[in-house]
Amino acid sequence: MINLLILCGGQSPEHEISIRSTKNILAAIDRSKYAVTLFGISKSGSWRLIEETDLGDEITSQGSAVSIEPHQSNCFSCQGKDIPQFQVVFPILHGPNGEDGTIQGLLKLMKLPFVGPGVLSSSVCMDKDVTKRLLRDSGLMVANWLKIQKGDEIPSYTKIASQLGSVVFVKPANMGSSVGVHRVTNESEWKSAISDALKYDRKVLVEKAVKGKELECAVLGNDDPKATGVGEVQSGDFYSYEEKYAAQSHAEIIIPAKIDDKYLPALKQTAIKAYRALNCEGMARVDMFLTEEGAILVNEVNTIPGFTNISMYPKLWEESGLSYSDLIDQLIELGIERGN
């Protein structure tokens, strides 16, 4: 029996999505293989020992407070509770302070193996500006972009449109689930979008709109990563946070994607090349565009993809013949393998 710690919640705007993902993992995990302990991290940053039956929509003050002592053989303690010594940790923490290398660095200091990419990969994949630079330097195509940092003079929409076209996307450099992302077509939308994006990050990307199919590919592995087929997102103007998670979402997830089969090998190769270029391990979801001319552009690489009931990553593996439970097994095995 493997003692497994699952971390959920977190301090990012994706707190609730983390909990949704965690509930699905808890429902699918093989209890004959794993003794599961659940720690929830509140929006204020406190760590709590949570009973699975008490896991609601948000981590608050429920449960017992957890203390961390990195120099001890058993790094965690909780007053009045027995905390086992963990063989592996599964962080289900989407966005900043969870997916960006911070938790990964803490776990490495504790010498605890964990699921998903390490510190470097997590941090560079979280920063979309750095991601694009590394992908471009690796010979992969990305959408043209400009970077604006807090304190910079904000150019006019007219100037931006002259460089990137009349339709652009504004997004925080370090954020996920399309939080703070806006499609911009005029000066009024431009000012509002920049103002909102800067609430989430000190650095903002302005990207040229790409005309093409929005595709996603799931990758799994350490030294010899494997890629699934591709899924397609059809969501109108763009796949917003609301379209991703709202109960009445009009977005459509199509698996397998409605594309000519001749593009599939190149899409899978591109996903694996991006995965390797960004030093990923364990898992990642690679988001790409396929244009009408057949060009493949990498959009983003997500190192802790969603595991909700509508998330593409587990659905793509199910389509490839790997069940949700078996996917969890493989992810944990890869984490332990890398940690040893």
C-alpha cells in the first residue's frame, strides 16, 4: 500500500477548479493500492488536514491545521492526528502558487517525490512569455506577441493593431483557465482588457489572433513521453473561463478532433517536441492551433491540466484506451520513478 498525499485548493483564482479535479481523482483512484491523505490549502494559504467527506467547494478553516518541518524524516505534523510518511505527493493545484514551481520546490526540499513536472518546467510553462521564447528557439511556431509589464507606457490599440492585426488576445502571463483573458477588437475593449489582466500579473501578453482549429493533446512520460490523439475545442470567439466550467457552457469538446488524419502525426510530434523543449516530466497538456494552411502553432503547455469531469487530459487518455484509474496509477509511478 502506497501512502499518497493529495494537495488541493490553493491561492490562485483556480481554487475551485482544483477541488473539482480532486473530487474526480478521489472517485477514480484504486483504494486497494493507495492510502490517501488529503491536505487542502485555503485561499489565504493555510494548510488543513481534510477528511474526504468534508471536501466542499472551497477550503476554509475546516479540518486541523498542518505544520511543515522540512528537516524531519516525516515533514508534516498535525496536532492530535497521525500523519503517515508519504511515498509520493499528487499536487492538484492549478495556477500560481501551485502549478508554477513553488510547491514543486517545497516538495523537493522535503525530498518527497511528486506527480508532474519539476521546478524549472513548471515555472517556465506557467510564464507564457518565457514559454513562447523557448518554443520559438526550439524551432516551433507560436503566435506573434508583445509583452507589456506593469509600469510600462501602454500603447494605443491603434498601434497594437498595426503590429498584430485588428483582433488580439490580452492575457496575464502567469495564469490559467483563461482567467483574465480578453478578446479585443477596439480601443475601449483594449483599455478594459489591459486593466483587468494587470490585476492578475505584473506581465501581460498581447497575442495576434490565429485563425484555425483549437486542438489539445495529452502527453505522459518522463524520458520516453507518449502523446494521445488530439481533441478539439469549439467555443465561438474563444474558450473563456465561463465556457470551460459553467454548467450551461456552449463550448463543445470533440474527441477525436474533426481534422484530416494526415495532420495527426505532425500534431503528436509537435506536442512531444514542445514537452521536451520545456523539460516536462510526468504529464502535460499541449494546446495547439491548426490553421487552414496546415501550419501548427503551439499555444500553451499546461503542467497540471484539469481533471474535472469535462477536462480534456483524462478524456484524451480514455479515448486512447487508458482508463482514469490506470492513468492515475501511471502518473504516480512516473512521480516515484523520477523521485528515486
